[in-house]
Amino acid sequence: MSQKETGSIPACWTEEQAAFIRKAVEEVTGIRLPNPVRTEAGPGLTVRRSGGEAEIRAESLSALGRGFFLLSRAEKEGASELNLHQERSFRDCGSMLDMSRNGVMTVEAVKRYLRMQCCLGMNFLMLYTEDTYEIPEYPSFGYLRGRYSQEELREIDGYAAALGIEMIPCIQTLAHLQQFLQWGTVPQDQPDILLIDEEETYRFLEAAIRSLRACFRSERIQIGMDEAMGVGLGRYLKEHGYTDHFQMLNRHLGRVAEICERYGFAPMMWSDMFFRLGSKTNGYYDLDNHVPDSVIATLPKVQMAYWDYYHTDEEFYTRMLREHARMGRGTIFAGGNWMWGGFLPQLKRTEATMRPGLRAAAKEKIDMVIVTMWGDDGAETDHFLAAGMLPLFSEACWQGADCPDAEWRRMSEMLTGLPWEVYSAFGDAYEDAGEVYAAKRMIWGDPLYPLGLFHGDDPDRIIARCGRAREILRPWLKRQDCAWADRVMALMAAKAALLAHLRNWYIAGDRAALADARDRMIPEILYLTASLRDLHRELWEKNRKRFGWETMALRYGAALGRLEDVQRLLDRYLRGEIPTIEELDAEPQPLTRWQHYHQLAAPTVIL
């Protein structure tokens, strides 16, 4: 289905198409509707059920999928009567899944995810692919990165179309290309940024867009162009001297847009670079920034996507959306389903930031909402673990941005098969809606360095809330997702206890406690780390290609090796073989910016 059909009343589908969508919904819910369902085209979505008869009138195939899902919910809840009508607040509402931070979902996993979107009436999907798709002319593009072949992308696109979901290619055409540029095939300005104005750059970009045209039926494409902060300041500066960055970006954007249009794509891009250049502090969210009218007047015909996952103030979103509206290209709102904090989704932060963001988008009459699901720093969190938050977005679309919490959570329960209390326990890996990644800090944090102890999350509180969450999860441990969440929090609690007390025991000369750390605590953490690694491998191989797992295997191997090293160090100290433990003699400092793996594992920068 092209975007022209999205949100409009299509020609009536065939019985075979309706049966295909009904089966897809049943695969998600596990519920077989007992009776035939009459379906026909109509505005919005109307679902009726009375006695043994049911009817769906839907504006599109994706809306039809939502209709079957709502009937399945009524069946599960024992409701014999149902009569509802819903209209979209947003013409388009769908997801963007990060396929570029090590984890590339298998074709079958993408199909499962598409079925979940179909249940909610979400009508597009983007796979964020920096270098993880095939460009025949550039064999090093995506080499050993799990790239999708053209055949795989065509299979995904065809399956999505059968569900009424538009697959929109989502790539990068300026920055975020370090994984490819390391091979030296295409000229670079910076290690992650293409060299603007170089003809080989545009030959490469045309080959990329030509490849995507062979895979997708969509008329839209997301071309990226975000976070290119060093553009024009590397090789470009040496060869051309300083160039006005607005002009440079506009020139490059014009070349890329022309290629897109030649291949039948209408481009959209992330908007931050133009806003950064209009800010005195180079800040995207600087409310004093101002994109000059002269720049806006010369912008190519490209839609701007305002991405914001951080603010809790509706007025902030409103002001930014209105500033985007000045650009006159049709604004897209890209919110965040927070799953990039490590190991488990950050449910509290998603709700705190996206409720006001979605309200602002609805009031400003935004047509398109993208639910971004990034995999920063290694793709530690599986996308399906965060799927229970999709109804926050789908119900803002179908029931309005002020949809009651109880209603979207009811849809989440139906989608995941978990009571909300159980699913929300996943979010207790985080204390609150703040940007503090407790699981990463505890699991990867070095046993002797207190790098994981600061930044506002107390070890005793970690232990307490993980214990409460594990009690809630206990009856559900036969499910892989719940077993995973339980093991993550078991390791968090065990590691927090060690990190919180080891140095204090050493300074106090408490040899009995140090012996307990050597003989009981560290062996327990070793066991939990190894078992989490094994669970992680199973989860990874269920949903992702093997490429990228080596990053996780190396991290777990390093964690296990370091724990064994510390255990031996404590043993040598307690036996009197060494007079002191130098690492524990160092006075802890309240460092607050340690978030990524390489920063948590060691304070030493390895080049």
C-alpha cells in the first residue's frame, strides 16, 4: 500500500486479503474468532458485535487488522456486545526500528513485528539501516554487519503490503556512516561523514537509492542527515577552506533530493542540523535558535522530522513544532519508545516524555508520528521487549492524545499477553523517568571502580525495587521475556550489593566480609552473568541475525574475566601475598556522565 492509500478509503479488499489479515491477528493474540466477520470499506474504523454476528468497516487494510484485534479483545474479555467507531488523529503512525547498532532482525522477526503493528492499526514501518542493506556496486557496504539482501527487503516489503503497512526505507546520506567509511571505499570528510561536493559521494548515494528502489514500493524515503556536527571541518576544510554551513548543507541536500526524485522517492530528513546551525550554542533544543528565512526559501522539497525523546513539557514540544512549521515542508514528529538504556525498556521515561509530545503533535495537527526504537551502544535490548509500549502511540492515534492510561494499557495487555502490572515490572530496572541507566551501570560496571555507583541511583534502592519486581515476575518465568527481565534484575541486585560495600569493607579491614565477597558474592555474580549471557544469546538468535552478537559475547567475556581476576586479587590480599589493593585505595569521585559500555567498564580510554 502506498502512502496515497494511507488514511483513505481503499477499493474493497478481497476475501482472501481479509482472511490473511485475520490470520495474522490470530497469530499474535492466540484467539480464534468463533464466527464469520463481515468486512467492508468505510471511513475510520467501525467495529460491531452482537450475539453471533460481527462486522468491521475500515478505511484501510491496517485499520481492518485493528478491527480484528478489537474483536479478539472482546472475545477474550467475554464481551458479547461491541459497538465502537474510531478515527485517526494522525494520518500515519508507525515505528522505526534500529537495525544499525549491531542487532539486525531476521526477516521472520520483522514479519512478527509487522503483525503486532497490524493489530494496533499502525500503518508504516521503517528499518533504520545505516549500512545494513545491500548495494550491489559496493560489496564492502554492510560487510559482516548482517545487511539485508535485496531479496530479503522485497520479501519484507511484500509481506507488509499484504497487511496494509507501508515499508519506508530509512537510511543515512551524510553522517552516521563510520561502519562503512572505515573501508576507505568512498571519500570521507570526517570518520563518519561523507565528503560533500565530491562526485564519487553522489555516485555512491545514487547506487544506494537505486538499490532501495528495487526493493520498496513506497514513494517515501527517510534520508537521515542528522548529527553531522563536524561536516565541512575535516578533509573538506583542507581542500576548500571554510564554507558557510547552511549553504553547504543545502547544496548537499539538493543533490540528494534530486537523486531521490529521479527514482520516484519523496524524501524526508531529521531536522536537527538546520536548527543547530541556527543556534548560538549549536543546540537542537535551543528555543532561541532561528533558521534564517533566506535558508528556508532555498530548501529543497524535503519534509522535516522533529525528533525529541527528552522533554516532559507539552509547551516545549509545541514551540518546537511551530518553529518547524516555518520551514513549510510539512512537519513529522518522531518520538521515542525508550529501549536504548540497556537490557530492558525504560517504560517510565517513555510515558513521561511521550504523553506531552503526542498531545502537542495532535493539537498542532501533525500528519505523521514515528515511534523510534533505537539500539544505541550495542542493541542490548530486544525490540519485542518494548512492544508493550506501542499502544501508547497507537491509541493516541486512534482514541486521541488524551486517551486514558487504563485504555492504552488494556491494549498493551492484549498485545503482550501480560497483565500491565507484570509488564510494567520490566521498567523497574530504572528508578524513575530520568536518564539513568542502572542495568548497564550494574552489569558492566567494574567490581573495583565505583563508576557505576553515582548519577542518582542508590544501590540499596536498586536492590529493593529489583526484589519487588522479581516477586511480580515470579509466576511468569516460563515466558522468555519475563525470565530475561528476572535474570537482569537478579544480576543488577547482586552486583549492586558488591559495588556498594566492597571498598567500605576493605577500608574498615573487615576480612570476614571480604572473604564472603570472594567465596559467595563473586561466585554468585559469575553464575548470574554467565546465565544472563546464555539467555541473551537465545533471545538474540530468536529475533536477530548472528552478526553483531560478537559485541555482546566480548562484553560478557570481559565481565566474567574481570570478576575472576578480582576474586583472585581478593584471595591474594587475604592470604597476605599482597599488602594492599591499589584500586580500592583510590578515593571515589562523583562522576556523573558514565553511560556507555566503554565508559562503565574502565576509566582508561583504549585507542
